[in-house]
Amino acid sequence: MTNSCSSLESCRSCTACPLSETRDQVVIARGQPKARVMLIGEAPGAREDATGQPFVGRSGQALDRLLKEVGFDPESDLYICNAVKCRPPGNRRPKRSELLACRPWLDLQLDQVNPDVIVLAGATAVDAILGLKQAMTGLRGQWQTWQGRDVMPIFHPSYLLRNPSQAEGAPLDLTRRDLYTVGRRLCER
């Protein structure tokens, strides 16, 4: 890595991978820096790249609505970030090399926030943290453990936008249940 990972502020000048050449902004995080819940997504999209904030586009708005629906305040109850801090061109999935280049920044965030529970939104986040490459339909809603922390994989909000059914058992309903489960786990600690 060409930059030190001693502080998150130094992440803004990272040039560890080619994404640094095409980004507008490094997207670090939003929410509460000492939250008990850390939500990790994939990578910034166009809106996130423009604003410097994660999950603020259509997917982020859907996520915020869902979090509020189950009783979480996205700004005070969670720390929200992505596995990759710069937007991949065309919103493509991050490459393995990009995930690895950003991993020191993600590790620094995990150390600083020290959450009780980690929520992984989508397959890329699951792969980045747990190293699992499985279908989300089998992983979501199943508690995992990583470095002594409870980890809950959920569907990515962009998947929910593509599958908007409100029916019982639909992805939106399942994600709502998964987030309720996260809330219950926090109450148990």
C-alpha cells in the first residue's frame, strides 16, 4: 500500500489501487463512529462518489427506510461503510485486488468502531469479511461469527429494489426479519 492506514482521514489520499484514478471522492462512512452495529456494503455508486457518503443513492434511501421501519436510526444507531472506498467504473462489482487494497481501511474501521454486531449487505461484503462465496439466499438471516463478533448477512438494498414485492417470504420481508433479529441480538447483549 502506498499510503499509511494510521487514520481514516489519510484514506482520502489513498492510491493503493487503480480506482483512485477514476473516483471523485473516497467514501469512508456515515453514522455513529461508536455504534454497536456496523453495516458493510459493497462499494460506492455514482451518488456516493459525488457526495462522499455511503448508501445515499436509491439503495441507501431504501436501506434507511427499512432500518427506520424496524426501529434503527441510521445516523445514530449504525456505522455504515463499504468494503471498497472508491467507486468501481460503471458500478461494476469490485475486483479481488480492489477488495484487498481497501482491506486495511476496513480493518481500521472495524478496530475503531469495535461493533457488537456486523451486518453484511450483499455477497461482496460477505466475501470481504467472511471469505464465503455462496448464494445470499442460503446465507442471509443465518448468524455467522467473525473475530468474536456476531455477523448477520442480509440482501443488498439494490437487490430489494429489483425485487420490491411486499409479500411474506419475499426478499424485502426476509430482510426486514433479519434486521429485527439484529435488534433482538443487541437487546440480549
